[in-house]
Amino acid sequence: MREQIASNAGFANYRDYAFRARYRFDYKAEDCLEFHNAIENQVMPVLRELEAERRRQLKLGRLRPWDLAVDLLSRPPLRPFDQVTKMVSGTQTIFDQLDGELAAGFKTMNDLRLLDLDNRKGKAPGGYQATLAEARLPFIFMNAVGVQRDLETILHEAGHAFHALATRDEDLYTYRHAPIEFCEVASMSMELLGNEFIEAFYPPSEARRARRDHLEGVVEVFPWIASVDAFQHWIYTHPRHTRKERTAAWLGLMDRFGSDVDWSGWENARANLWHRQLHIFLHPFYYVEYGIAQLGALQIWANSRKNRVEALADYKRSLRLGGSRPLPELFCAAGCRFDFSAKTVKPLLALVRQELAKLK
């Protein structure tokens, strides 16, 4: 059906149609292929190092899929807070230390009761930030239960909220919303920047553990994003392919981006891992945006390690532009390069590897 839609619209294939339909005027399919290559050549070696270390510490000859989900030292899960009020006050402390303007924005949201954060019976699942269009104010919804993921979520959604606050004086409604490739820079950057101050929730040893877990997650997500995106490039540039050919294409990507985990006995599960990514079914070609944004967020974080004041000034200036500029200009305003190649990825992964070594 999608092939027919593309043909009806005069495109050679659905990929080319999707890029136009998603307003991708600032990058092309070839740029995404370059992103895949950069992940393969720059990120996969770091991921394999992390897995080799995990295998040694667990004293295993080989890693199985379930070995990736355990704490190496058999420690209990991190518990940063036991009440949502403590999460709010701790998050406020983080922003107070990070930047006065951002801290004031978060306080305003709390004062105006624009934070619905606790988990309770009958509440819808999930977490997100939404903008109240008439009031021009952000609202954060989530289901906090006292785990580390809750901290990452509130920092992430606060980044989106700061974006909404930064553009609230923009008269043109459309300009108040940036493309998702940059919206996620705002939120992912706040995860990295806020993590520098999570001693608001943890003693030093647990703060190091939380930071390491987060950075390992950043490394791990890149290959999955590349797999999902590369798979869709293959699907829609190979019309009339068979199920067998599609499975072979996915397994080839698993060999390319799927690390060194042993799936013996579970080959069928590995061959169908792509089923768990709903974007492939419901929102074709919507997913690589998160990889693009993560590269921007890592650049802002890298800049902050050199000069936090300047990096935050660039960050806030870029948020104020909303959607009034094309993506390369938004990235430039934030002090970043809009580039997905190894030239950008290599130094960022070197910084992540260096930081992970410190956090052992």
C-alpha cells in the first residue's frame, strides 16, 4: 500500500516519498546511510568493549540476552526518592545549580500546578510534556514510582518544557514548535546536563553509578536506532521482497549492529526483534530523529565540559528560535554541527568512553 502511495505521488519508492512527507529538507537518505556507517565504525567498538567488560565481571564465557539486564555487582536498583514531592524538590535543586533561568521556569511550573508526576490507580500510563496552547505554558505528565528512570524522565521532559517556555512570546504559532530532530536535543541535553548534579538524590558512589548507567544507555541506543532506520531503508528500496528476504536483511543488520550476544536457541526471537518497534508499523521512517538529536545533545554536553556558562547560553538561545530556522541553523545556534558522519561521532564517543572509565 505504501509503495502504491509513493507511485501515485510520482516518487520512485516510498523512502523518497517519506522524506518529503516528513519535511526532511535539511538532510537526505544518503546522510542517514552515512549515520549508519558512523554507528557501525565508531559506536560498535565501544559497545563491544562494554559487553566484554560485562562478560568478564559476570565470569561468563559468553553473554546471553538476559545477561544484559542484571547489575554486575548484584546491587539492588537505585532508589532516588520515596515521595514525588522529594523528586520535585531534588529536581529543583539540580536546576538551581545548573542555571537560574531554567530553575525559575521549573519553579513556575510547580507553582502553577503544571506537574502531574505521581503514579496512582486509574491514571493513564506513560510520560510526556504537552504545551497548553492558549496559556503558552508547558505541562508535564508522568508516573513516578521512585526509580532512576523517573529522574531521567523528569529531566528529559523538563528540557521539552524549557523549549516551550523559551518560545512562548513568539507570535507565529507554527514557529513555537521546532522539528523533532531539534526538540529532542532540548530534552536529551537536559538529561546529560542535569546528571552532573544528581547528588541532589544520591550519595557520590550511587551518583557515579547512575551516570554510568545513563551513558551506557546512550551507547546502546545508537545501534538500535541505526538498525531500525537501516531496515526501513532496505524494505522500501526493495519492493516486492519476500518474507524470507526481509528476515535475511534484518539478520544482516543484527550482525552489523547487534553486538556479540549469543542468541543460540532463540534464533527466531532474534530474527523478529524488529516487531517490537512500533514505528516500523505505524510511523514509517520516524525514528532516526532520536539518533540525530542524541548527537546534538552529546555536543552540548561536550561543550559544557569546557565552558558550562557559554554552553548553556547557546542552548537557551537555540531554544528561543523555536521552529523559525532550518535544522542546521538551530544546531549551529546551540553550538553544534548538523552532521551525522564519523567526523562528528568519533570525538563524542571518545568523550563518552573517557567518562565511562572515570565512573567505574
